[in-house]
Amino acid sequence: MYNYCVIGAGVIGGMVARELEKYDRSVVIVEKAGDVAMGATRANSAIVHAGFDAHEGSLKARFNVRGSVMMESVAKELGVKYQRNGSLVVGFSDEDKKTLEELLERGKKNGVRELRLLDREEILAIEPNIGDGVTCALFAPTGAIICPYELCMASVGNAMDNGAELCLNFEVSAIEKTETGYKLTAADGRTVEAKTVINCAGVYSDAVAAMAGDTSFTVIPRRGEYMLLDRECGSLISHTVFRCPSKMGKGILVSPTVDGNLLLGPTAENLEDKEDTATTAKGISLVRTQAGEQVKNINFGKVITSFAGLRSVGSTGDFIINEKDGFINCAAIESPGLSSSPAIAEYVVELIRKAGETLTPRKDFIGKRAPLHAFREMTEEQKSEVIKKDPAYAHVICRCETVSEGEIRAAIRQNPKPHDIDGIKRRTRATMGRCQGGFCTPYLVRILAEELGVPETAITKFGGNSYLNLGLTKNRK
Amino acid sequence: MEKMKKNLVIVGGGPAGMAAAVAAYDKGERDILILERDTALGGILRQCIHNGFGLHRFGEELTGPEYAYRYEAMVKERNIEFMTDTMVIGIDRERTVTAMNKEHGIFRIEAGAIVLAMGCRERPKGAFNFAGTATAGIYTAGTAQKFVNMMGMMPGKEVVILGSGDIGLIMARRMTLEGAKVKAVCELMPYSGGLARNIEQCLHDFDIPLLLSHTVVEIHGKDRLTAVTIAEVDGSRRPIPGTEQTIPCDTLLLSCGLIPENELTRGAGIEMDRVTNGAKVNADRETDVPGVFACGNVLHVHDLVDYVSEEAAIAGGAAVRFLRGETEANTLIELATDGKVRYTVPERITEIKETKVFFRVGDVFRDKKIVVRAGDEVLLSKKKQKFAPGEMETVTLPADALRKAEGKTLRFSIED
């Protein structure tokens, strides 16, 4: 029997679990996928929004503004790359300018600081590659960028380092109210019992709530398609460039990432299938067209990958965060969910207190986590020291991103441990460079099989049936 | 940090690096160091277990590992120093090489001369923006080759190949021999970029269809690939609606071009050729940075390793002449092309002597001539039955002809 069971190891689940670990209570996280950060956390815009977008008085506005203020210190503590690069919402017409003025007013009401409108000259002064048709912009210096799955892995990992347990491949199929709390049953028959359940199940948060008897809301998946460009292109712009929202929706953004790539997207398309993360020719073409209008000189020949993510769009139009009988919903967390995540985690603790629990902070909680990317950022002298202690750090496996065997083995051993090639990719950036794993994938298969103690043919790309190899050659049989 | 000094540092221990080292040694240089990132010398030849290597260089047909071994033996016979599992992380214009390995950590070498021989990589799947999910089962042909030939694993059983580059053709045969079914090779262009002999021996001999002017438009499957949709393309390489067909398969191999691996070269600010994606060089294969030479697939993609060895020997020999102060850096003649000829190597000539020029064409040309002009004067005109983008061509310009071109631009064109 745990005190808390968090359903879903995305960035919300991870931040909630870590927040709960600060108190003298037991925490378990259950996750249906084979790794953390596999839902919306894996594929989104990687932005810490300033907070001018959401309507005054909404949970989105409240947690966005608070989360945006908290994020820098949380990221620092967790060793996650964070960069306050500022954002621009660009307009192309007088009509757009009016919308931007409304956004400015809304932002002020929401408590966003330093917002101001810029004319074309002023935009050009800070962003020379802005599109030729751009006439005006709303400038939000407090906008920032972060890597969402890195934040998720760091928060889950830090929660685990402090005692939280993680059950992967645990797809909740039934929730039963017991005398002391809740009993969760997984599709494979495993069970977990906890006094309080926190539902952070992303696109499935409506289904999970329904299992506990709450059918008050639904969540639909809204697909967003993205393109990621080589690091050669990351310096084309320095700010995140949003498009002025229109009747057609928010439109796509062009942004540098904390790893130095250039990210374009997302499209917005409501779907029924909660697993459909396929990219489409139409979506990718829309991203190209719109991105090219906002920012010029984008070299589309340098696209290294395209991908799609699903946002959790709730039936209320706002985040759905509430508590009843020890069951807490953190549901319908679409944008600005990443930005809001630290504030949502803080609020979950508040809800638990309101429900009558007395929480005492632990003295032995360690909030700091050593980042995996530390080696890459060391000076040559520091690197040489590390290599002396562990020569595997001098053995480069991924040549495009210069990721060493030492870093890869450390990532496989660190909480939360990866079990597949994409898991190593998200933790170390191996395979994420120009050759997209062409050279290093076979070596990664070998290292991962060795570390996990399984045959090389058992290694998958991302769990399930995503096997990299389907058998042995005649000779090896 | 450990610091060393070497007369000649060679970056890469594949066929180019080894041939450069051997040539430099045979010209009298003894202070040579080869730096290789893989676990052994040999480069990509180690996984190319098929035959067809060495016909020009050794007059016999060898497998890739056999060809590599001959050069490795030459390196070892000469006691040329080499370090494996060693990654070069930077070079600069002062010819300082920064590298790392388990034994020395991060270390620097002050080099008298450098030969760049890092080879090339394959165009990755991200470059295609396929519609669909990022399933398992999509590999570049070379990655599949490594799995099959070096690790004894089968990346798939039912295969479609996009692109008819040589590695894709070789892998069509290799996968078939291992019991896989190769259902089709799709080529975007109306002609194959691979060697004619590979199309015969790897596709026709195994009844594998080659679909010219076809591409993959969509991939299917969630975990592992289950099918691909292919379509015919029009003259501007766009899919023609209504020609789509879906082929069930668990594997898609990509063989759509090779890209010289020039991150170190660019990092040193060396002048690049936008067509070859390699450095611009003179006939010695010297870049615009004095004492830094480039050869093999890092300079321009070759179709035969024999030519790589030949070019590397030029670079290795020239590096020794540079160390002795015997090379010329001033450009006397620039080489230019008409677009039908895509590029030449070298791009400039600094010494008037007999010079062999490598070039590639951008399309298939039948019964045409390669013409070399200096101003209005035709210096050379050679007729050929067929020029194809997949086959590297050469012309040898005699010293007399070059003397006439001094101070001018040499223009290479394909004409009737």
C-alpha cells in the first residue's frame, strides 16, 4: 500500500511525483509505455510560455504564469537545460495588430511582465531573418525554451532517487475503490494499491477518470506535426517566433531548441485515434509554408526528422484539476501544460492538504540531480579528468553528437533506466545527429544488450514489437 | 593535456588513410600517425564482404576485407604508427589536431601536414520526410550491412529498397542470399546511380524488380514497419496521383546518396566545393589551408575503392613534398564545369605537369563528347558511348595543354 499512486510518467506525472517525494510519504508511478515521456511530453513545442495566451481567471492562465516563474530554478535544480530566449508573436496585417493588442492586455491582466509591441524596424533589429510580410509583433522577454522529455526524465529520475517507484508497461485497466484507498489493476494482471491516486494520464485521463467513476469530462487527441532541423540551422533565429492567432487557430511556431536545433510546428488536427502519431504529407507541407512566412532563409534541406505529437484537449476548454475522495485529476493538460507543470505539482500538494492530510517535509529529500549532458559541457581539462577515472568516456559511439560510451552506459544505469534505443536517444542524444543513427545504432544495440543482459535480437526501437532485428543470419544460426 | 608532434597526421584509417600513409612512407617520410575512430583499420571496407574490389589496383578481384587487409599489411610492414578507437574532435588552420582515446584522454598533436580521410556517410531517413510513424525497420543500406555482415543479425525479412545506389544494390543481393525477400528497388530518377555491373549481378540475376521514376510516399505500421506505399513520379520528381501501390514489407532500406563527412574540415574553415560537399583542392589534393590535404570519399564520393587508393597516394606523396617545401600553392588555372559535368577534382591547378582530372556528369548522356577548353581553344575532346552519374570519369591533361591554359579557366563540358 502506497500513499500516492501517480498514473502517467509524462512531465506532469513526473513533476507531481517529485513534489510528493518532498514529504514523508511513499510514491509509485505507473506508466503504460515502456519508458517515461512517451505521450505528449515526447513531442511538443518545448516552450515555456510567458502566459499571455490563456484567458484571465482560467487555470491555464494561473498555472502558466506561476509555472513560468518557477521553471528556471526547477530546471537548474534538476540539471535540465533552460534558456530564456524571449518570444515574439508576429502579425502580418492591421487585423493581426489588433489581436496582438488584445493579447498584450490579456497578458498584463494575467500578470505577465515586460510585454510590449514592436514594429517591423524593432523586430528586424533583434531578429534579422524575420519574414518579409511581418509588420508587427508582441514581444515577451520572459518566454523560454526547455527540453520537455529531459525535464520529465529528470523529475521522474529525481523522484526515484528519493524513493519513488516506477512501474513501466503498467496499463491501468481497472480502478477499484477500497476501504483505505484505491486498487489499480493493470492489463497484465499486476495490481497496485494506494491511498490517493493522481491521474496524469494525458490523452487517456478521461478514460482513467471514468474507471474511478468520474465521467464529467472527455479528452480528445489533437495532432501536431513538427519538423526538426540540423544544428547548423539553430542560430537562424534566437527568439521563439509564434504566429498571430487567427480564427484558424494558433498556427505554428519557429523556435531554436535548447540543444541548438531549429523546430518548426505544430499543426492542429483533432483526431479520434489516441495513438495516431503519424505525420502526413499535408501537415508537413503546411508547416513548411507557414514557417517560411514567419521566418525567411529556412534551409528545408537540413530537416533531420519530422514527427507528430498528440495534445490532450479537454471538453471544458481549461485544465481539469480537482480532488474527490482521494482521487485527483490532472487532466486535459494541453498547452501551456509543460510551462505549468511545476505549478500544477505544487497545486496537487495544496489539494491534498485541503483534503485534510497533514504533510511534513522530509529532511533527507535531495532535489538536485546530476545532468547527463554534463560531460559534453565540460572543459577539455575536466573531460580529461573524467576520462582518467573512466576511460569509456573517451570512446565516442555517436560521432555526429559526440556521445561517448561512458555517457551511454551512465544513462542506462541512471534512473529512470531506458530499455530501448529511443530511450538512449532521448537521454544522451545518440542517433539524434546528422546521420540519424546510421553509424551508431549497431553499437548501441550491443551496449544495451550487454547492460540489460539480453540477446542483441531482443533490443527494440521503442518497446512493444519495434524489434530492430528479426532474426540471425544463416551463419550465426 | 598531453601534447605531441608529428610530421604527418592522417585522419581516418580506411582505404584512403592507409593508402596515403603508405605513399608518404614510400616517399621517405617516417614520422607518420594514422588516427582511426573504429576498433580496427579498414574503414567501411570491413563490412563490404562482397567481391569486386581491386581489379584496377591489384589486377584481381578481392572482397572488401581482403582489399583492406592488403593495405593494413603494408602499413604494418612499414611500422607506420596508428591509433584505433581514437576520435579526432577538431583541427585548425595551424594544423593542430585535437583527439581523444582511452589511453591518452584528450590530446593535441602539432602536425607538419595533415591528410583528411574521414570518408562519408549515408543520407539519413529524416531527409525524406516520409508520411507515417517513425516505426522500427527503416535503415540506411549501410546500417543494414553492418547488422548482417558484422553482427550476424537480420534487420528484416521482407524488404523494399529506396534508391539504387551501390550499397542498396549490394544489400538487395545480400539480404536475398540470407533468405529475405526483396520485393522491389525504387529509384526516384529515370536512371540508376549505381554501377551497371551491380544492377546486373545484384538485381537482374535475382529477379529483383528495379522501378525507375518511383518513390516511397508513405510508410505504414506502428511498432515495426508493415508496408510502404510507393508511387511513380513525374519529370519534376513529384508523385503522380493514382499510381500509388502499397507493398507489404517489414523493412525499408535507403540507398539515396552519400555525403562526405566534412565536419572537421568545415570546423577548420577550409574552403568547400558546394557540389562535391568536399574541400576544394589542387592536383596535389591540397586544400586552401597549406599543408592540409584531403582524399577519398571525404573529398568526393568515389564508386571504386581502387580510385580512392590512387587519389590517396597522390595526397600522401604531396604531403611529403609539402614537408620538404616542394609544393606550389599559387593557383595557375581554375577548373569550371557546364552543369552537365557536375564537378571536377581537382578544382584548381598550381603546377604545370601532366594532370589526371576526375569528374562526374549530372545525367545520362549517350554518344557525346567530353570537351575541355581554355578560352576558345579546345585542349581535349573525347567521345564516349555513355556517360552516367553513377560512374566516375577521368581525363588526363598533358603538360603542353596546361601550359596553354595558364592564367585562364579550363572549362569542362559535355557536347555533341
